[in-house]
Amino acid sequence: MVKEIFDAAISGKRVSEIIKLLNEKGYETPSQYYQRKHPDDKKFRKVSNMACWNNCSVRRILHCEMYYGVVVGHKRQSIGRGWKHSAKTPEEEKIIVEGKHPAIVSKEEFLEAQKVFGKKAETKFVTDKTYPLRGKVSCGTFGRALWTHWKRVKDGGYRYFYCSHVADQIRDDGCSRKWLREDELNAVVWDSVKGLIKVAAGAKKSVIERMSATKRCNDILVKKLAELQKERAVHEAERFTNMDQFMAGNLDKEKYLDRHKELTEKIEKLECKISELETSLREAEALRDDRIQEALETLESFSRATELDQGIVGAMIEKVLVYDPKHIEIRWTFPDEVMKLLNG
């Protein structure tokens, strides 16, 4: 596959033509290949099986020195003492050792490909990266982050989201080929955020009342549960005694079976009641969960907000999945218990 990519590049094919060739032949993408080779690894686990080759994946292979048999060291370096992040090392400072493993392409072929695809296009227009949903919007079909592009028009311009796979996919059941304007998506998300804040404000009083009531009846539930568990233990002991007497010959079979049936029915009824009480206690504990109180406080803190911003998005939204402009899913940062209370 790698050899075919380099041959196509050297022969003069454009990246878009190479992408189409790979997708039409159904070749695995690097992430799909990795998933198949390492099924238990978390890396690339969120990548959809419908992912296809794109500009980045092809160019990454064409720029990888490893394919002509070299090992490259010192690719990145620390940006300063105490910093966790690193930066790319300048090309002249990298350590390159040739002949360390069998090559897939020759050095000459690799260098020839760099002449065609080695230069990066000059960036003429840099878009603002402080928009509210930055880093949160993904393709609902492929799962990857949507790309953004700035459309310049006479009165200024606007940003829109689109899936990078749109131009390269060949299947009809892929992701939506329609792009979505940022202001339109912001409006949808902002309406949902306001709706959740409003629901939380209305639910706060009832949730607090339920939490207060839970504290009062919690001791009663615990005491009742202990009584039922004790009663079940007594009946289980009686059932064992009944069996021991039968095995010792001190009890005829008919009396043993009647007593065994009676005790079993009592134990089953007790277990049913115990299960119901345990469920009630779990729900009570959920209401006492500090995360619920924190979530309500977070929602209340944004009650006076007038527009969507990165602070609101960072605190409330985990991800926004766009399947198409009319089908959008918001995944909140709040635990399931909170959402269950608010939606209930």
C-alpha cells in the first residue's frame, strides 16, 4: 500500500487522485489497520469503521522517513524546564540513522516524492480560534472533529463546519455533505443550554425538597432493610435445619417438602422486598450525591448569561455531534443522575 502511494505520487498523481484510488480499492486507513492489529488498545478506538483516506493520512505517509529504512530520533524537544509540552525539533537538529531496517521505498523515491509534495502552502488567512464551540464539534457519523473554514463575503464573512471526509468518501451512506454555519449551530446549542438552565432552575426547589425528605426517611429505610435481612437469615437457617433433620431421618419426606416450600416462599418474598428497599436507598444516595448539587450550582451560575461563550461550553458541554444540519446531538458534562432528575 505504501509503495503504491509513493508510485502514484512520483508518477504525477495529485493527492486527491491518490485518495480516490485508495478509497475505491477499499484499503484500510492507518487507524483501521492499527485497530485490527491492536484490538485491546484504546488508541483510535473512537474512530468510525466508515472512516476513509484523506489528505492528511496520505501526506503523512509521503513525509515519513521510516519508509526508506531510516530511524529518526530527537523529533521533539522540551519548550522549557517544568513544562509538560514539547515542540518539533528543527529538521537540521534531528538525528537520522539510515539502514536500520528494510526499506519499502528507496531513498531516491522518497526524495522524489518530497519534490512534489514536500512544500506546504502558504497560509494567507488565519481564522480566529476563540469561537465558543472550538474543539467540541464532531461528525456524528465518523466521530472525528469537524473542520472549520472562513467564508469571506462583502459584508465580512462567516465560519462554517464541515467533515474532512466529505470530499473523499465514496459511499452513499457516509456523513452529510452539507456544511453548517457556525452562527446556526450556536443558535441551536444556545437554545438547548437555555432550556437546560431553565429546567434546572425550576427543578432546584423540588430536588432540594426531595433531598431533605430523603435524609429524614433514609434512617427508616436502613432500619427496615436490616430487619428484613435478619428475618431472611432466620428463615435460611430454618431451611438448613429442616434439611439436616430430613437427612438424619428425623423427618419424613412429605413434611420436609412442605416445610421447604413454605420457607422458600417466605425467603423469596423477603428478597423481593429487600431488592425494592435497596433500589430506594440507591436512589436516595444518588440524590445526596455532591455532583448533583455541583451541577445545579453550575447551571445556576450561568442563569444570567445572554449568549453562548467558551466558559459555558467548557462547563456544560462534552461534545456536539452533527449528523446533518437538522440532526444534532449534544452530550452534556453532567452525570446521568443529574440528567435523569432534570428530564424527569
